Amino acid sequence: MGIMLTLFGSVLALVLANVPIAVSLGIVAVIAMVASHGVDSLPNMPLVIYNGATNFPLLAIPLFILAGAIMNASGISQRLIAFAQALFGWVRGGLSHVSIGASLFFAEISGSAVADVAALGSILIPGMKAKGYPSAFAAASMSSAATLAVIIPPSIPMILYAVMAETSVVQMFVAGVIPGLIGAAGLMGMASFLARRYNLPRDSRFSLQRVLQTGREALWAFALPIIILGGIFGGVVTATEGAALAVVAALFLGLVIYRELDLKHLRAAIMEGGIQTAVVMLLVATSALLGTYLTEVQAPQALAQAVSDFTSNKWVVLALLNVLFLFLGMFLHSAAAIILVIPIVMPLVRSVGIDPVHFGLIVTINLGIGQQTPPVASVLMVASSIAKASVWEVSRVNVWFIGVLLAVLGLVTYVPITGLFLVEYFYR
């Protein structure tokens, strides 16, 4: 336990000192391995880093990132927003519902909450402000809605978790469907409550003709997740092959169907995808060093034994782990938290009889909430920047939406069938 606390404290101290997370992990891992095994361990480190970053399922991450970037450059986000506005714009505070509805659709493409809020928020937040919505409310509703992207498949944090926990990516994707829909419904309910509180306007009248028109224009956008996720869930393709299919489909959509993707936008999409991929994969690679060291000193087993000596009740253990991940989410990005902590806690999770897929869903929702809670709050920061509003001002409104996400977390944690129903039905 002392070793793990020292290592984690060292990484956290470096992160708070503004050292990049991947670099912090690498520095702490190298120092720990040299201190325990001497300089003779140095030649093996490049091999550990290489092997850690070349796990086949991890290929799905850059491919889904690239697919999302291409689809955003192909006019997908504008079509989804138009359909969501036709569907929800007639209710009071309709644009906040549009934010949630569009995020629900876009989540099935991007897998990234940051990509979601950047793509949709740059259109919707200024639109809400122009209609007289308070800046803080506009940013908060868009920021919390973007969290759906890490719960609804294909979620990048779910892929990372599945690799680190050695469980099924497909089952993780399936487990997120029902909680994601519950979360979207809850966020819409809260948006309605706050719309009445702020006396927000209705943005348009309901028109079935407009719904059908925008639906036809967005038809290909809706068809892509059905084809890709249907292929994954049906066992026709693996998650990695499905990600490759998503890239091909995105190119086809942008170049042939909508014809809005030119070489300039394609180059920008590839650059964006490459940068995001580099950040995630560098984290994975450097974390492999730390994981190897922790395995050698049997730190995860020591943690499992220490907690088991305190309690063997899995519901108490889940409560403790929820607190841990909610705390970590305030300081670490989701990828870093998963890579750093999951290999340590999995022996404990298995020893008390917690289903790895159930636990993975809990971790994902926890870290989605973490993207909304300062000081790191990556998604909240992007939304606040777009709205040109203070983070703390936005947080005062966002706490209502976070309450909804916490309720979903509690439901998933203590009513496991919420997330596992479809998994049990199709795969067990």
C-alpha cells in the first residue's frame, strides 16, 4: 500500500506541477524500476513501452477518433442539429434539448466527449446565447450532454478499460446503451425544469414536415451507427474492424453522399485525429512501464488483500471505488485514470465478485462526471471557453445536471441489471 501511495502521490504532484500526464507516468515508472532493479533494467524499458502500445484492440481508438473527425468535417453535426431542433425545438428551452438530443446522436459516432462538445457546442452555444439563454446555462447544458459520448457506444474510455481489465469491448459497448438513454432522458428532464426557472423561450413550432425533411437529410448519419454498431453487436465484425469500417463509411459519406469533404477538411481531420491519438497512445505506452513495475512488486494483490481485510462486501467496495474514481476524475483525464488505476484495482474487483463489465460501466460514468468537475474538467473548460463564461459561473448551473449523472451512477452501481440486462440477454 505504501508503494502505491508513494507512486500515485508522485504522479499527482508532477501533474499538478503542469508536467504532462504521460511524461509524469514515464518519469515515476523509470525512477521506480531503476531504484528497485538497477540500471540493468533500462534496456528492457523500450520493449515494455512498445508492447504496451501495440495491443490489437487499441487500434480501435485512433480509428474511431479519425472517423469522428471526418464525420464532423463532412457536415454531420449540422444535420444532426437540424433534426434535433425540428424534434425538440418546440418545447420551452428547446435549444438545450437540442443540445442533449444532438449529443445523443453524435455520441454514436465520436466516442469522445471533448469532440462532442467541440463539434456541437461551437454551433449550439452561440445559438442559445443569441436566443437570450444565459451563457452559464448554455455552456452547462452542452457540457453535461457531451458526457453521453463516453457512456453510449463506441466509447473510447470503454475501449481503454476493456483492454486494461482484459474484458470484452463489445460487452462494454452493449452495457452502455440503457444507462446512456436513461442519462439523456434525465438531462432533458432537468433542462425542462431549469428552462421554466429561467423562463426560457420556445424556439419554434412543431412541424411534422420539418421533422421528416431534416430526418431525410440526416438519414445517412443515422444509418452509419446502426450499420457499424449492429455489425459489432451481431458478431459480424470486431470492435477494431468496426472502427475501420467507420472510417471507410465516413469517407464515403463525406466524399460521395454529402460531397462536403474536400482535401483541406480531410487533412484537418487527419491532423486532429493524429494529435488526439498521439496523446492517448503515449499515455498507454508510458503506463505500461508503471504497470510492469506494480505487477513485479505485487502491489495490486496487496491492495486487494488490504481492502478484503477491511470488508468483503462488494457493495461497500463499490462505494469506496466510486469515491476514489470521483476524486480521480477531478484531477486526471479519463484515459490517464483508467490506465493508472484499473490494473491496480482489478484483483480487488474480481476477489469480491464484481462483474468486470458492470465495474467498467461504473468507472466510465464516474470519469464522465469527472470531465464536468474542476479543476481539470476538460469538457466543462471547452464549453465555458466557447460560451466566454467563467468556469465557476457555469459550474453553479452545471451542478444540477451533475446531480442527474450522479443519480445514473447510483442506479448503475446498485441496480446492476440496468447496465447488464442487454449483456445478459445477448451474450450470457
